Amino acid sequence: MRYARNGIFTEQEMVRLKHARVCIVGCGGLGGYILEMMTRVGVGHLRVIDGDCFSPSNLNRQILSREDNMGQAKVHAAKERVQEINKEVEIDCIADYLDEQNAETMLEGYDLVMDALDSIASRYVLQKTCEALEIPLVHGAIAGWYGQVAVIFPGDRLLDLVYKSPFDGVQPPGIETKLGNPSFSPATIASIQVSEGLKVLLQRGTVLRKKLLYIDLLDNEFHIINL
């Protein structure tokens, strides 16, 4: 049986996951790993949103990138990967970038949204839209050896606290531009995002609501910051 090793979940919970609808916004470093794990665990319907195509600089960390798919839309590679490993999962792909104008249409009808973006501006749009649609959001971000994860329920507006000040429309280069991103940091952060997302869907355990998990893989330090 495909899910025989999903021993932490009951049969009823597996049925709930089969009927769950999860939207992954961003299909690069974090998004590719999130997609892989959600597909393998048995989440029944996935939507991936990304307007980008693969380039050689993606090969060091983006699990969906290969030497033979340079120039391909990332969401198309995502669909191919899902179909290769779990045909029971329905996947819907949108080869476009999320913005103020299209966000509600893209996210409406989903039970959970996964933040796999690399833009603070887009994250603010995501938080605002998830609040309007009453959808929980699992935030993740990476830079070099470091990463963070949080669960944002409608009304929490946690990103306003994480990034300290309201977004004013002018975004400086992210710290990942300086620190880079190796292969292991997105894999680590995505794993925790998936774990948090599954807990939200199944209403199990303690989630990182109104908390920020900060991870320093260089010095093996994990901190939960109450916000």
C-alpha cells in the first residue's frame, strides 16, 4: 500500500489529506521541496503558482531543476514531477506571478496556502489575501545557513511583526542575494513548513501560531520567538 509508512496518521486523517486542497505559491527552492513532500504524503489536490522558468543558477538547490529543463516553466516541471510519483494527486498549475490583481482568484477555494516566495512584497500580498479569504498561511524564508517558519491564521498579520514595518512598495535586495542559498537550507525549512501545514490541516499538535521559528544551521541553534 502506497501510504503504509505514513504511520503517524490514522486512516481517517489520510482520507482528510486526500480531500485537502493546498496551494503552493512559488516553485523554486522551498516550493519544489514542499511539492515533493505534499505529493508523497498524499495531499489530494495541489495548486502551484509561479511565473518563472529555470536557469542554471537554480541547479544548486531547486529540486525540480535539471540540466535538461533549462528554460522550462517551473510549474510545468512541477506537474511532471507529481505525475511521476503519485498519480492519485490532482495538480493545477498557474504559470504566472501572484499580485494584488489576481491573488484572490488564484487562492480562492483552498484549505491552506504555503509561502515559498522570495519577495517581501509578494508575501504581504499573500498575507492580505489569505486573511480576506480566511485561509491559514504557512510562511517560510531562507538565506544562506539561516531560515524561518511561522503559521499565520487570518487576522494574525504576523509578517507585519517579522518585517518590522509596513511594506511601502520599495523593496531592497533580499539578504539571500548576499548570503546565497545552498541545497540544504530550503530542504530543511520546507520540511518544517510541510509538518506545520499538515498539523493545520489535521488540527493536531502545536503549531507555530504567533511564533517565529528561527533556524541557524551553522551553529545548530533553533529559537522560537513569540510575536
